[in-house]
Amino acid sequence: MLRTPTGMLYTGITTDVLRRLQQHQCGKGAKSLRGKGVLTLVFHCAAGDRSQASQLEYQIKQLSKKHKEILVRECPENIVEYLAVTTGYSPNVII
């Protein structure tokens, strides 16, 4: 998850966090982040394969801003367990 200077949180998936952050910083990433200023990496975690990562990304994007801020603050070691408690999410994801 990235934070813009205005406090917006962006959630995405990648195989290389630092490379993707640099792409976003250079304006080559998501359109929603272009021109938003310096981005800060506030949360990341391993998520298995691309399919599992996409499922987790979707669940995180469904969280309210309040719950996303709690996620960033708590930085849980197991995102699947965190989402299960927070949202009732019960995937077939093994991390």
C-alpha cells in the first residue's frame, strides 16, 4: 500500500515492491497516482501466487478507509488472518 501526500491510500500487487514504487514515482504506474507527489510505502506483504495476491488485493480494496488505516498501523504478520477477523474473509490462500 502506498500513501500520497494528501493521505490517499493506494493498493496494488507486484512481484518487486521497490521496482513498482519507482515506476509509480516516475509516472509510469497507475494513472490514479500520476502527479500525486512523493509516494510512501506504508504496508506490504507476501501473498503467494498472482491469483492469491489478486484475491487479497480485492479484499483490501473493499475495506473502509478507517480499516485500511488500522491495517497500516497494525502491520499484521498474517494478512489472511487479519482479513478473516476484520471482514470474515475465508479464502483458500496459503501464505
